[in-house]
Amino acid sequence: MKKKKSRSVDAGFGGMGDRAALRIVSSVSAVGILLMLFILGFLVVNGLPVLKDASIGGILLGLDWYPTEDPPALGMLPLIAGTLSATLLSSVISLPVAFGLAVFTAEIAPKHMRNALKVMLELLGFLPSIVLGFLGMMVIAPWMQEALGVASGLNLLNASILLGFLVIPVVASLSEEALSAVPQEMRDASYALGATRWETVIKVVVPHAMRGMLSASLLGVMRALGETMVVLMAAGGAAIIPRSLTDPIRPLTSTIAAEMGETAVGSLHYHALFFAGLLLLVITLLINLISMYVEKRGQRT
């Protein structure tokens, strides 16, 4: 009887612990949701007043960004184009390299080399972006001027290369974890059917880990989309639509960082910069929705 009583008491304490943990997790989640709603509301309250003096079409499709002139020109199409072009080009440069590193680290490299590569990727993930921006200004920009014969080395290509260095560690590290999580039994079954090691990696391991790799690539894209210091220092700062890889650009993030400290609170310029932040949030949301759609289609097939 004593043993049964002690078991019931232990079970009661376990239930209380589970409920306490549930309350803690729910409270933390609620705080996170409230913070996100506060940020969204702050952007909306401070960004939407710009629509009183400018139309949404004029802002999204306008080609001139001169917010301090009279009358001000608030065309953000060059800023949006600069943001999307830098994000796209950096993804094209970095994602294949990141996936290759992940496959090599998880499936090919010896154990001692694998551990060293994982440590290096983790360290590169904490590399300050301002250091990369400095390297872009002092090393890559002069080299581009000499090698490519361009007027300025601070351009779309320079910024995209540097953004790629920020994306690679994030995507490679998370993709390696997704590949390592594939059960060994699936590899053994593939070998038993006569598949080579390369065929096993390409046709069995990578498809099984594709959801995790897509999530990793999404985080990498978000990293490039929201980066400020690299594009502020290495992109050139010209609010134009880029027509070549060597054209300077001015993304939304660098515009906000460069101009927010010089604007009067409550001015039209001030509200326009908050509207630019709201646009960044919308672009991020659209990319997440697209990734969710692609993931659901992958599950159906």
C-alpha cells in the first residue's frame, strides 16, 4: 500500500510540474506575441501617416527618392529594387556553396575534419557584419576598380558577395544538422540495393533532409534581407534601379540607418522611413508565405 501511495504522489508531483512548465511556456509565448504586435503597431502608427501626403502608387512606383526637397519625392522603387537585387544575388552566390559545405561536412568529411568544419562555421556565423563591410570598402572595392575597370567598387556585386559570407555559415550549419538527422537505416538500405555513396547522398539523404535545408535557406535569405551595415558600407548608396552588377544601390535597410538620425520626429521624412520599415516587414512575410506554400506542395508530392 505504501508503494502505491508513493507512486500516486509522484504522479501528482509530475502533473504539477507539467502544468507549471506549460504555464511558463505559454507566458513566454504570449510575451513574444505581444512584442511582435507592439512592433507591428508601432510601424503602422508611424508609417501610415505618410499616405496623407503621398499616394501608395507614388511611393511604391516612384523613381525619385529626395525626401528633404520641397516638395519631397518619396519614390521607393529604387530602394525596393536595391533590397531585392542584393538579396537575390547574394542567395545565388551563397546557397550552392552553403549546401555543398553541408553535404561535405555531413556525408563525406572524416570525423576530425567534420568537427573542425562545424566549429569554423559556428565561428563565421558570429562574424560582425561591420568587419565585412570594412573589408568590402578597403579590399574588394579597390580590387574591383582595377580588375573590372568600374568607376566605383562600392556596388551591387560587392555588397552581394559580402552578404553571401553572412548567409553561408547560417545555411551550411543548419543544413548540416538536417542532413545528419537522416536515419542511418536509410543510407544502409540504399547501399544494400546497390546504390553508390554519391547516389545515396543525392537520391536518398538530400531529399529526406530537404525540408530542413529549405528552412535553413529561408533563414539565410532573411539574414541577407535584413542586413544593414554591409549594404550601408559597401553598396554605394545610390537610389537607382540597378541595371548591371556593378551599379551602386541603396537598399531599404541602409536608407533607414543612414537617414533616421537626421530626420525630425513627426516629419514627412520620418514617417516615410517608418513606411520603409513596414515594407521590409511585408516583404519578409511574403517570402515566408511563399516558402510555406512550396513546403506544402513538397509534402503533397
